[in-house]
Amino acid sequence: MNDIKPTRRIPVAPPMQSPALSNNKPTPIVPIPLQPIHPHKNRIKPPVKNRLIFIAAAIFAAIIGIIVACIAWYNMQLSAKGSDLRQLTLVVIKPGTNPTEIGKLLQDKSIIRSGFAFNIYSRLSHKQSELQAGTYRLSPAETIPQIIDHLVNGTVDQFSIRFLPGATLKQDRQVLLDAGFASTDIDAALAKTYDSNISPLFTGKPADADLEGYIYGDTYNFSTGATVDDILQRTFTEFESVIEQNDLVNSFASHGLNLYQGIILASIVQREMTAPANTTDPSTDQRQVAQVFYSRLAQNMPLGSDVTYQYAADKLGVARDVNLDSPYNTRRYAGLPPGPIANPGITALKAVANPADTNYLFFLSGDDGITYFAQTEAEHQANITNHCQVKCSQL
């Protein structure tokens, strides 16, 4: 017999089964997705060349947008700041002033929009070295190219100033402001002492009286460098000439008035009859109005001129009231007011020097623009009833 012993088998336990499984089916194997070790490295990237093109296009578009905006801004700054060519500003450019300083000066005076744009344009147009020093009157209605051409030409400018007959000193001051003069210069010139030592025109004028009535109404031409004093002196000279040529001093004296009093009465006639409507000769009604005032003065009657109390109210800045307590109110106080109320024109001056040969004591300007005269109060009231329903009710 062989000594070989049979191998002993060890029983193996059957595999464990989940209670959820039935029918002894095998458990399905669920695959586990593979996870990349470096997830970012597996993304799909656009080519580097395409990204560079996109960035370059964006930068180019931004640059174009900036250039377009700068051009639009530049063109706007070159354009005129205003629209009224009559609005002028006096500008003095001293020798040695460079374009940058000129541009700043013009901007500070509100003549141009931008001193920087002025400087750029002067250089781009190669005119920065051609700008000439001098005194100019420039308007905000001019563009920067126009102003630069103005300064390159260096032409001595001329300008006109028109003072109107019938205008007040306040209105004359505004004319000077509109011509580009500084308010400080105007006020300083108007505040100076004007008496017979300055000119015979001021003979009889009280020392404390202002220049009301003395700026002769006319149109004057001046070179750009003219000052306020130059302008005033020119009006005085013109007024003196009118007085001398028409022998007004002697004519006023023949009616009991000195030169100052004659100017006062002429200023009232001027305001009462600035534009007569019923005659082609503006002096006709004015001469009759002057006669009315002379007749009232002779009888110690108040002049009764509405324009005098209106002037006083406007000067005081109060409402126009026929009962205003002012020496200028010739409805309340007899005689002439203390001073002129406006600039008398030549026809008003001549009317006072040579009044009409009539006997009227009353007059009124009718609703139709015609002046109606009367010798008696009854006739005057009839004129009011028949011809002055609107105007007379507004006084």
C-alpha cells in the first residue's frame, strides 16, 4: 500500500449577498469616471494669435473713439462762444505776450471757449509767431480762427458808439458797457468833476450835478484805443459846437434862461416829444410844447410834465406815481426841476431857443399819436375825453 494520504479539502464559505438582491443575481459594477490630475490643463484654449487680434482690435477701437471725441471737442472749442457781433470786449495785448498767455486772456474775458484750443490752433496754423500786440475790440461771436486772423493782421480797429437823443445817463452808461468798457472805468470817468474850468459847456452846472443831459446824442467813430474819457470828451466837443453854431446861449438868455436851464427845459421837451406823429418836421410840436412851458413858467404854474416824475421814479427805483414827492415832479412843484432828465437833441434845443408864437397852456399826446393843444382847462378836458382815453388813464 502506498503511504500517500489524500489531500484534505477546506470548505469555502459562499460569497455574501445583499439582502436587497433577489434571485441570486450578481451585483452590477458601476464604472468610476476618470478624474484628471490637473483639470485646467485639459480645457480647450483659443489659439494665442486670435486672442492677440481681439485685444489689438479693442485697443484700436478705443483709440479711434478717443480721437473722434478729441476732434469733436476741439472743433467745438474753436467755434464762436456767442452770436451777437455787436457785443465787443476791449482787449489789450502787450508786446512779448505768447500764444498761451493770449489764449488765457481771451478765455478769462469770455471771448473764446478755450485758451488751450487757441494755443493749439495758433501752432497748427503756424501763426503763433505772427500774433501782433495792440488794442483790439473782439466779439464772442467770432471763432478762434477769425480772432487769430484779426490778431495776425494787427489792424487798428474802429468802432462806433451811438448815444440817442432822449436817452438818460443810465442808458448812456449801458451803451459804454456794450462797447466793451469795464464798469469801473465808466464809473470813474462819469464821477469826475465837470465844470466851466473843463469846458464852457458846463457853465451854470452845479458842482454836485452829474452828467445827465450832457452826453450829446449822436453816432461817433473811434479807434480801438479810445478810452471812456476820450469818448465823453468827444460828446462834449460836439455839444459845444451845436451850442455855438446855433447861438443857443444868447437865445436862451432872451427867454430868461441860462445855458444850464436851457438844457434842462430842452431835455423835458425832448422826452415829451421824442417822435411827433402829426408832422414831418419834428421841431413843430416841440416848439409849441416849449411855448406851453414858457407860458406856465411866466404864470408860475407847475409845468405839469409827466416825464419829469417818471424820470425821478425810475432813478429812485420806485413805482411811477404822479404824487411822488420829488423836486423833479413838476406836477407838484413849480419851476424847472433841479437838472436835465435826458440828452436833448438839436431840434429840442432849437425849440427852447425859438418857441412857437402861440398861447397854449395845455397839451397831451392822444391815443392816435397826435399832440393836441389847448388854451383853457375846459378845452384840455375835452381833448382828454375825445382823444386820450387809453394813454391818459395810464398816467
